Amino acid sequence: MYIVDDKHKIILLFFAKSGCSTVRLAYVNMIFDDMSEPEKHEYLARHGSVFKSHHAVARSGALYLHQSKFADYTVVCVFRNTFKRLASTFVDKILDFKTDIPEKAIPHHSQDAKRSFPAFIEYIQNHNTVDPHFQHQSLPHYIIPYIDETIEIGDLKREIFKHRPAVRAKFIAHLEDRPVVNRTETRTDVSQNLARYNFEEDKDGIRAQRQAPPYRLFYDAELIERVKTLYREEIDRFGVSFEDLL
């Protein structure tokens, strides 16, 4: 997924379940501040997909970026810690802690993925789903050498556009002016490890609370190693670790 900003010569790359809706809407509204109405209509005609609430239209969008622009543009990639992203996807899209319909993302025949976090990881490992929420945070290799800034979504306000102070100030203003999109309510009073918890039975009422426990509780040593193996390329590229959740 991407936004091309020809005025400021910035290409913003981001992924589903990595704060993409918040980042996308804040940045596009920043772009619109400097546009006349005809310019807005032209931009919408060319890049209207950035406003869609779903991501299918843009999941391979980076493939269509013009390589000729990379050298002259600031290319920024926003990602999310792999371990946080997987747990967040499980909570939001599978357990349905919000109002999404899980069947939109996971077919009916695979509802056992809702049973537990290990079952969800196993589903991802064994199925080539087209839904970008369940895909790796991957980019075409020809883009990677041109990336100027790689930022974890949690560090966005502190790190983004450090070398472009005017753009940074405008973007942060729009980011703070908007409510966070798709926020899941969290709770801190859960301490039990949930790596093997059966959410279908939900004996302790964890799912019934409709609030997400701390993401670190979804992992044990075996699951950490499984995710490291399954997402090795992504983890190495972005330099993330499970310890970032502690």
C-alpha cells in the first residue's frame, strides 16, 4: 500500500494492520490542505483508492510505482512489530473484539483458527490467504534500496520526516487532529498466559470482556520461535523482536 505525494516528493509505504488507516487519512488530508478543488479532483481520479476502507485495491500497489521517482523522492516505510501485528490481527479480525465480521477475512471452513492463537498461526502458515491483514509485511526487492526512513508505527510521531521539518510539522498536526482509526480497547488486569487458551470455550471470560489483553500474553517460548521462523525475512529487515512487547 502506498501514497505518492508529488508536491512534497514523498512516497509513503505502509501495510494492513500497521496503523495504515490512521496514517493514510492523516497524510491525504495534509496533502489536500495545499490543493485547489480542481487539484483535489485530479488527485482523487489518480489515487482515489487510498480512501477505501478495505485494502485489496492497494495490496500490491508498490509494484506499480515508477522506479524513476525513487531517487528524487523521500521514501518512507511504516511497519508494525511482527509480534504485535499478529496478536492484534487475531484479536481484531478473528476473535472479533471490535465489530468486524471474521468470516470476511477467514473462510467458514477454517473457523478452527478462532479456537486459539496457535491455531491462528497454523492457519496462516498453511494457507495462502489473499487478505492483506494476514500477509507478511513485504515489499518488492527493487524498492528496498530506495527507502530513506523505516519507522515502527509506535515511533511514528517521534521519528517520521525528521529531515523534512516543515512536512513533519504539518503531518503531525493532522495526525493529532484525527482520532485513531480502528483502535481496540485494551485491558491491563489480565496476567495469565493465553498462548494455549481456548477462546471458543472462554472459561475465564477473556473474550467476553471485549477488550484486548496485553499482546505479550498470547505468546510462549514455542510460539515465539515459530513466528521467528515463519516471519524471518520480515523480522530481520525491520529489526524487531518479541522483547519489544515487554
